[in-house]
Amino acid sequence: MTKRYDAVTQEACDAMTTTFYGDRREKASTPVLDLLLRLLSSNWTWGRLTLVLPDGANRQLTGRSPGHSAVLVIRDPRFAARVLKSGDIGFAEGYMAGEWDTPDLAVLLETLVNNYDHIRRLFDGNPLMNAVNWLGHRLNRNSRRGSRRNIHAHYDLGNAFYSAWLDPSMTYSAARFERPGQSLQEAQRAKYAALARLMDLQSGHSVLEIGCGWGGFAEFAASEVGAVVTGVTISREQHDYARRRMFEAGLAERADIRLIDYRDVQGRFDRVASIEMFEAVGREYWPTYFQKVHDVLKPGGRAGLQIITIQDDLFDEYEARTDFIQKYVFPGGSLPSEARMAPVVESAGLNRTAVERFGGDYADTLAEWMRRFDGAWTEIRQDGQAFDDRFRRLWRFYLAYCEAGFRSGRTDVIQIALDRTF
């Protein structure tokens, strides 16, 4: 699954102008928008950006380095003030408010990401607003109570919402595409199989899954490997769904799903699995998490973890700020870098014995989720909850934002094996 980037023709720009504006024309610009455009123009280095202004006029920015062709259609010039006030969060809020649009959100965001080192001043935002956002994020601590609140904000939107656009296995993490034309469901199963191999999961092994989601890996490990699984989650919606799933699959005696914080798990297990749960732990609780992994493993046991990471050289800046995802999607969430995570792993008495990276597969997973989300929107909107157009645009920005991160290499996803050393 490879995304194709087409050049933007003048005819396409004209068509976009008609699509987004019809015969309506707004005031072409404001002093703040003029400032934003000047900053963009003087610092653009990678690819091409076509700006469609509120009066329908086009402006082209072409960088020295070849890259994608992206389009930014400015519907309301006031969005520029949002960007200068709130930086990258303001840029996202402008999209959520319908103040700008684009025919391919992921391409636009990746193009901006690849220019980021040169245009970062535009997205720094006002220091006061940055401080407010940073404080708000720090208040979302992942204590036991805070974790339940943070998880509820994202995962308890309703099982019907997620089932409308996830694949039938209800897997909400990176797939592993092994061949062209592979379906998302097949690629998700390939991911489970790869993790099981990495952790040397065998029939009869007892395995604890920290953050079991809707039960996809638990079902795979119990039915296809023959393991005895204990899955834990603090999402009521996921817990109820996964328990029913195991019962209907005839796996209730091999897969026990519990509504419990991972910190409260007792007992010892041959293996520990955890798929993209670590991002919800928060840096403050990294030692707690890895110590728990160590403590519940039997001597000689192994953990297999799937974790989203950020580039090592970006980590300090990332930790010092609050981004769109932390404010609007995953309160309390935080990505580790491999280098910053390593000493915490070692201090807990765990030894990393293998690592596999597949960020490109995550980009393809996200592109497929976007396609499915867009296709299911009519169904989602009719679900009866407050799934309005702002919600739709928030989720589209989230999916495209993540895809751009993986395609640009700023973020990655890894599967790692950790052995208990003492």
C-alpha cells in the first residue's frame, strides 16, 4: 500500500477554487495573513505548495529540493491569526473550524513537516498560549484516576464508532504489510504473528497483555498459538466488548479479560505483551511500567512490546511543548525516544534482545484508516452522538497528522523483545 503523490495542475487549482468557494469571493487578505504568507515564501525549501487565497487567486511556493506538490485553500484569512497565536495547534484548530482546506491532508502535512526546520517560527505560537497548553497537558497526569479519565476521553467514544472504520479484528494499532494487495485485516494478523514470534510465544504459555484493547491479540494468542491469556484494560467499553468476543469465540477459558489498571496486576507470567499502550503511560510513569513488566515476568520470561517512538534528536523539544494530539486526541499521552527509554528499561532489570521497525507500514495503516473513516462518515454521523463536522475534521487531521509523521520519519513504530535479567 503505497500512497501516490500527483502534481497539482493549474486546472486542478481552478477546480479546487470552485469546489471550496463556488462563486463566493472573500477579501483577499489581511495584514496578518500577508505576514504569514511572507514568512512561508521566504523560508520554503522542500516541494511545492499552491496557496489558494480567499479571493480565488493562486500563489506558488517552490523549494530548492524536489518533493510533493501540496495545496492549501484558505477560506478565511483569520486563520492566520490562529497560527501566529497558537502555532501548530492553531493550524489544526483552523482546519477544525473550516477556515482552510486541502484536497489531500496527509500530503499537505507531510510537505509542511519536511519544511519544518525552516518555517518553525510560524508554528511556535505565542509563549503565553504555549504555557497554557503545556500546563493543561501536565495536569493530565496518568495516576490511576487520571489514566481512567484520559482513556475514557478517547476509547469510550463507543464501540460502534470504532467498528465503523477499523477492520473486522477491531485492531487500533500499526499493521504489518507483507505483500502488495494485502488487506488491512490480513496485515493486522501479520503484526500479531510477528510480535508472537519476537517474544517466542508458545502453546501453553501464560501471557499478560497490558492494554488489551478490543481483544484482537488476546484472541490470536489463545486461538492460534494456544497461549493462556490475561488481558487488562481500564476502558469499560473495550472490556465489555473483549469479554463478549472471547465468549463468542469459545475462548473464555483461555482468555480472561479484566477491568484493572496494569499497576494492580498480581501473579507471574511466562510472557508479557503490550501493543501501543506505552504511549499512554507518560514519562513520569515509565519506571513504574517497566518495573511492573519485570515483576510479573517469571525468571527467564520475555516481553514483546509495540511502541510508537519519536526521533531521538526531537525528543527534548517534543517534551517541552504540547501538540495537537495531546490537547485534542490523547490527553496525557507522550511518545518516547528509543535512546531515552533504554536506561529506564535497563534499570528495571530488563534486557532488549531484539527490535524491529516498521514506520512505513504505520503510514499505510493510517492512510487506510482515513479511507475507511471517510467512507463510513455517514454511518458514524447518524449514530446519535455529537459527531458533528468539527469532530469529523478533528479526526481527519489526527489521522493525516500521524501519517505525515511516519512518512517523514519523525516518528516510527517498533516491536521490541525484553528479557528479564534477574
